[in-house]
Amino acid sequence: MKNFCALFLVLLLALASRGQSAIAVARPQQPIPAVEHIVIVSIDGLRPDRALLADMPNLRSLLKQGAYTFWAKTTAVSITLPSHTSMLTGVTPQKHGIEWNRDLPFSEPVYSKVPTLFEMASRAGYTTALVAGKHKFDALCKPGTITWVSVAGEGTGSNETVLAVAVKTIEEKKPDVLFVHFPDVDTVGHSKGWGSAEQLECIEKTDRQLGELLAALERAGMRASTFMIVTADHGGAGLTHGADDARSRHIPWIAVGPGVRRNFDLTGIASLEVRTEDTCATACYLLGLPQAPYFDGKPVIAAFEVAP
């Protein structure tokens, strides 16, 4: 009996370490059943005009396959942690409460005041994963809400380390919801400048790494059933980015996958302005999760062939 109890405890601990409940949860009915996976890729600091100027064949291929705008807007503060939290909660920084952008010496961890996409998806029985290149992303990693987590250690990681972990996660875990954060474009922007030759070179290298991520989805047999958004948290000017600066606020937003319009410029709809909060709302829509009444974002329904 003691051996049985010990084995049972080990199994419970193993389940807890994966961030999953031992109780099976029936998943919601999804509006597009062909979407089996959602991947959100954020290229930190990618200003839209630099993306258009750079040689980015993988990103341009996604434009032809999906719906896009280079006039989407991030949060008014236009800085990394608040903007990514809005991207992954569907609300503005005033609502989620993550309004700082540094590793602060809190006596206890501080997380978003509202659930992240990972938490909402996990509650509904989906597996989730986050791979990020900055330590500050710990603020999004509330214990028990993400199945697989990899966040850079002290300081900042690199695209290479992020890519390696993301590829391994795709091929070995095949998560239902995956967020990948590439940090290098922002890092080079702060050191060499937005619009610098060095940043342009980094953007082109990041596109090659995006291609490797797409290849991993193909090898894992996930590409055809994956809805992907490629976007950014902010742009920049000079050596920085900041509050309500148009050069910082505009971001690319590219959606591709089952049911998505092909080669469709969302700016053709004059009344539509895509916001970073819409990323979370759109992911929730595809997962069959309810649109929370407090959401500031809305699903970008215009990106799909058939509206509900």
C-alpha cells in the first residue's frame, strides 16, 4: 500500500510539473475545426517599414498565403512587457496592470490582473507553450497556466537560443498554443539604431529563422493545421521606442492558416484598425473560447473567408 501511495504521489507531481490538470477537460467547439494549433510569433521591435525594406522572403510568402496589415497598432506605451501582455491578454496595460518594463525587485511575483491566453486555453484543456528571449517574460508565466515554458535567464537571450527551444518544442511536444518571441531586432535597435544597416541585417537574419520555424512545423506535420500570427510589440526611432510615437506604435500583423483569406490586405477595409489586443481575441475565437466582457480586443473576423 505504501508503494502504491508513493507511486500515486509521483504521478501527481509529474502532472503538476507539466502545468496540466489530472482531470480531462472537454474542449470547446471551434469555429474552424481545421485549426488544430495556434502559433503567435513576435519579432521584438520590428517596425513595419523596415520589414518591407528588408529582404524577408519567408515573411513575404506569408503575405501571399494570408491576411495582413502593416498599420496595426500596439499599446500607447509602446514598450516590450506591457505591449506583449496586452497582446496575450486582450486588454490595455491599465487593465492588466503590467505597466513596467524591467525586472523589478518585488517581494513576491506579480502577474497580470486578468488571465493570459495561456491560462484561458489551459483551463479549456489545450496544451500551451511559451518560448521567450527576455527574462522579463516571467511576468507572463503564472504557475500552473503554461504547459511548457522557456524564458531567457538573467539579461537577454538571443534568436538562436529561442529558435532551438521552439523547434524542439514543436517537434517533441506539438503544443496546441505556442508563443515564440525573437528578441534580436530590438536588441540591435537599442545598440545601433532603428533603421540602421545593422538592424536591417538582423531583420533579414530573423526572417531566415522564421523560415526554420516554419520548416519545423512542416516536419512535425503541423503546418497545414496551424493558424499563425506574425507580429511585433513595437517599432522604434533612434536608439529607443516610447509613448504614443507613431514610429513606435505601428506594427505588422500577418495571419495565415486554415480559413484565412489569401493575399488579403486588411487595410482595404477602411473601418478596420487592427490592434495588438486583437491577437488574443482572435486566438480565443479560434479556440472556441468566450470573448471576455472586459476584452479591449476583438477577433479580426475580416481575415477569414467565411464570417460566423
